Amino acid sequence: MRALGIILIVAGVVLMIITGINVTRKEKVLDIGKLEINKETTTPINWSPILGGVLLVGGIAVLLTSKKNA
């Protein structure tokens, strides 16, 4: 249980610091013989830092309850 608590704490801190990522996809628009035209699209994926705070608090709670049982 302690390992789970530590993983939740680390994930919570990371999610609070990094609040989103960008995903880039490359799509083929036109392909005529040797001529090829590609288009890159960027899609942002964002999450709230509150999610990181919830994971952090949950990880601390797991650590505290695992110490009491050990």
C-alpha cells in the first residue's frame, strides 16, 4: 500500500506542474505519384491542476493509513 501512496503522490505533483500536452498528427492530404502533400494538426490535451491535488491528497491519505496498519 505504501508503494501505491508514493505513486499517487508523484503523479499528483507531476499533474499539478504539467497541466497539458500537445499531440501532433501527420495526415496525408494528397498523394499523386511522387507528389505528396501532408498536413500536421496539433491537438491540445489539458487537465485541471485540481486533479493533481486530488491525487496528492489521496496519496498522502494512503500513506498515513498504511503506517497505522503496519
